[in-house]
Amino acid sequence: MAKKFYRSFGQRMLGGVCGGLAEYFDTDASLVRLIFVGVCLVTAVLPMFLFYLIAWIVVPTEPKVS
């Protein structure tokens, strides 16, 4: 079965986008957040902020396992 990208429920700080990326790539969520902040600072914040907002709206939340 292919992996799917979901916003994380367990690794959520704001919207779960960075946590979902970390789960998708099997890496640490803190590392993804640090990379995101670094890219934000390099690109003058606005482009990455818009990317995060769009991803927060478009990417579905991971399904709950019952």
C-alpha cells in the first residue's frame, strides 16, 4: 500500500503539517520544523507562511485508528 500524506495528530504544534511531513519521511518532527523555520527566514517568511496555510487547508487529517 502506498504512503499517503496526512496532517499529524500526534506530532501537532499548530496545524500538524510539519508533523505530517516528518511522519511521511520517517524523520524527527523537530528537524522538519527547524528546516521549515530556516527556509521561512531565507525566503522572507511570506512564501512559506502561505505554503503552510494552504497545506493546512488542503491536506486531510490522518484517520483515527479505533
